[in-house]
Amino acid sequence: MFEGLTGHVVLPGDCQYAQARREWNKAVNKFPSVIVYCYEPGDVANAILWSRRQGIPLRLRSGGHNYEGYSTGTGKLVIDTSCMNRIYVDNNNDTVNVQAGTRLAQLYEALSHYGYAFPGGTCPTVAIAGLVLGGGIGLSTRYLGLTADSLIETNMVDAGGNTVTANNCHHSDLLWALKGAGGGNFGVVTSYKFALKRKVNKITLIKLEWSDNIPARRDFLRIWPVWLETLDRRMSAFGGIYKRGAWLYAFFYGRADAAEYILSPLLAIPGITLRQLEYVDFIEAINSISATYSGPEAFKSTGRFMQGPLLPDQVDTLLNIMDNAPSEASSYLSVYSLGGAVRDKNEEDTAFYYRNADYILGASSTWKTEQEAPVHSRWVANAFQYIYTISVGSYINFPYGALPNYQRAYYGNHVLRLQNIKQKYDPDSVFSFPQSIKTAGI
Ligand SMILES: Cc1cc2nc3c(=O)[nH]c(=O)nc-3n(C[C@H](O)[C@H](O)[C@H](O)COP(=O)(O)OP(=O)(O)OC[C@H]3O[C@@H](n4cnc5c(N)ncnc54)[C@H](O)[C@@H]3O)c2cc1C
């Protein structure tokens, strides 16, 4: 039955299966029929063709970080590209070729040897594949743009098992779609070529915390969106509030004294408990943020695009939501800055639609035992319900299964264009999952 599959095949019953079926989100508990670890595009093509011959639907996985577990499924063939993780830096032309399964930590590290900064995400184990296909935001976004904004070429294995190279000259419609429409929709991307925009020595790493400081939460929510409106694009930040405090982590492409001046509205929030502003090597800043992530955990999480300041009653409601959180420290409302270089392109330039959003507002909750899952998931659902009413759209890399009218929410006015591209490259919807793009007319 498994004839034709190449690469490393893992089946239920194999000793590696228990580990191999797992995603980053421990709450995802699926049982694929087959998992194929691919080493080259030929393995990917064989897996796609096998899945079609056998009538076993497939899912694509690289880093396994999809919030809702859309990179796996019970009874599915999982095509896993995590072993395809080679990196080639072309120092003469300021480009890097990265295979799909490359983890961000690996990429940052490789680029740092040549002195390049890179606008990736903050979690070291997220793979480049899923990050860039959804847009990709992090602590260099306002200065260097979305991860997808640096993308200049991709190689993708399509539903027929053929390799398609997409760049500005060939299959430019596909390249457009792969810059923000999310993973798993058009084919299996095996490698990416990025333009490297900046060499950098040192940047300022910022960590601010207001622990055990309930009043700081209100100040934070009030000041954050106003502060962002005129924020120097050399600074990008994420932070948020939890039951008993607030925090902000940021990068500034400049010196610490300038960063301190820019941060003054936030530094003025009373009762700060951690105040770190350090001018350090870029890779040191990356590693310091990476270290704040623990290993895989069970969670529910989501995020929506926001525009404009929060009104006083909106701040009140968000604080009220936070007060009703199921945990002291592992339920939180988070914010991620946008703007700056994200707006250097307009919404037609790439599939990433919400270029004019100011920031993302998310709700997340993590838990330890399965019994706790319902109360945490319910809290996120309640928070989401409210955030939905004050936001403009959803970030595909922070997907939410219960999102109504998901195509519109993720893609805004790009839905039809994306459906037509889907029709062209995957007319039989071989690449499908609960929130995939539908082919035109469906
Ligand atoms: C702890 C944590 C921190 C995060 N931090 C950030 C952040 O700072 N910034 C940010 O923007 N996002 C962040 N994310 C979200 C992250 O970017 C997305 O979950 C991303 O899609 C993960 O990619 P992956 O390859 O690791 O995951 P996967 O689950 O393997 O894949 C994600 C999606 O891409 C598809 N896919 C995977 N491989 C391929 C491929 N080779 N070709 C085509 N499609 C493929 C999958 O089917 C799935 O739909 C974070 C997520 C987590 C869990």
C-alpha cells in the first residue's frame, strides 16, 4: 500500500509515531495515517501523487506551529518538510535561499555570521514555511517590513507533482498569493529566496515589565495605540496585559538613549519592575527574546487587526475580560505593532490585505491538564467575541477555528483573486483543510 512513498515514512505502530504525530500545540490530538518526512522535492512529489492515488487527503507541515493544528489531521497523510532545512547565503547579491523546514533560530544564526538582520518572527522553533506564507511579523517588522515583503522567489511542488518556480517574471500571480495568504493552500513550498535588506551590528533590546501591578494594565492599554501612531519606524514591539500586570518587549534599530526617549510615555507608567534597555549584537537580542518561549504547550490563541486608539469603554471591557481570566499568568491579551515599513507597500501589492492596520490584538490562554481546557478555551472564545467587534480582520498566522466567514476575515477584498489563483494551481482542491481557500465558484 505504501509503495511509491519516498523519504522517511512513519506509520501508526512505529516507535517514532507518538512523537511524530505531535504539533507544537499540545491540545491538538490528531492521528494521521502516514507521516512522510521529505528530504527533497522528489519525496514531496511522490507523497502528493501517492495521496491522490490512494484517496487519502494530505496535510502539509514544517514547524508544526499552526494554532489550530491545520498541519495535521486524523486519517491524513502528513507531508513534513522539517528535514528540508538547508540555508545558502549569497553575500555578494544580498540574498538567502532557505528550505521550507528551516526553523527561525537556525536562519537568524546563519545570517548573523554575515551580519544580516532579518524580519522574522519571535519564536525560535517556528519554521520559515508557515511564517512567511502568512505574512510574518516580529520585532523588525516596522523597520524591514513583513517577512513576506523580503520574499523574491519560491519553489513549490503543485498538485500534479511538478515543481513551479514563482518570481516576478514567472508565475507572479502565485508569488503574490504566497506573500500572505497562509500555508497549505496552493502546493508544497520547498524553498524560498529572500532579499537581505540590512547588515546590522548592534540594536537596542528592550524589555519592560509591570509585575503585580494591576493599575499598569489600564495605562498600558490606553497609551499603546496612541504611542504607536507616531512611533519611529526603527522600533517594533509586542506586549500585553495579564491578570496582574503588563509587559512590553521591543527592538530599536538605534542606540539605547534614543530608544529611552521614544519609550518615555511607556516608561512613565508607574511601578515598573523590569527595565532593560541594552545596546547588544542583533543575534543576542534575538536569542534573548527566543529564551522567553518555553517548549510545546496546550493553548488556545487568536489575533485580530486593529485600527486607531481604544475608546475608554473599550479599555474597560478589555480589563473586565482580563479580570475574568482563568489563570493568573498564563491567560493574556497581547499586542503586536504594525505600521512603519508594512505601509511602504499597499494592499494590492501582496496577498497580505490589512496593510493599514496599526497593530494586532490577540487573546491567548495556556493550560497544563486536559480538564482545564474547556474553561481556557471558553475564555478565549469570549475575548474573541468582543475583540471581533472592535477590529477589522484576522491574521491568518493566528487562525481561529470558530471565526465566521473566515475567507473574508483573513483576506478582505482579496478573496476572489485568491480563489482564482487557487483554481489555477490547485483546481481539484488537493490542498485543503478546514479554513483553506476555496476554488473560484465554490
Ligand atoms: C509559540 C508561537 C509563537 C509565534 N510567534 C509568531 C510571531 O512572532 N510572528 C508571527 O507572524 N507568527 C508567529 N506565530 C505564528 C506562526 O507564524 C504560524 O503558526 C506559522 O504558520 C507556523 O509555521 P510552521 O511551519 O511552524 O507551522 P505548520 O503548522 O507546520 O504550518 C503552518 C501552516 O503552513 C502550512 N505549511 C507548512 N509547511 C508548508 C509548506 N512547506 N508549504 C506550504 N504550506 C505549508 C501548514 O499546512 C499550515 O497551514 C507563532 C506561533 C507560535 C505557536
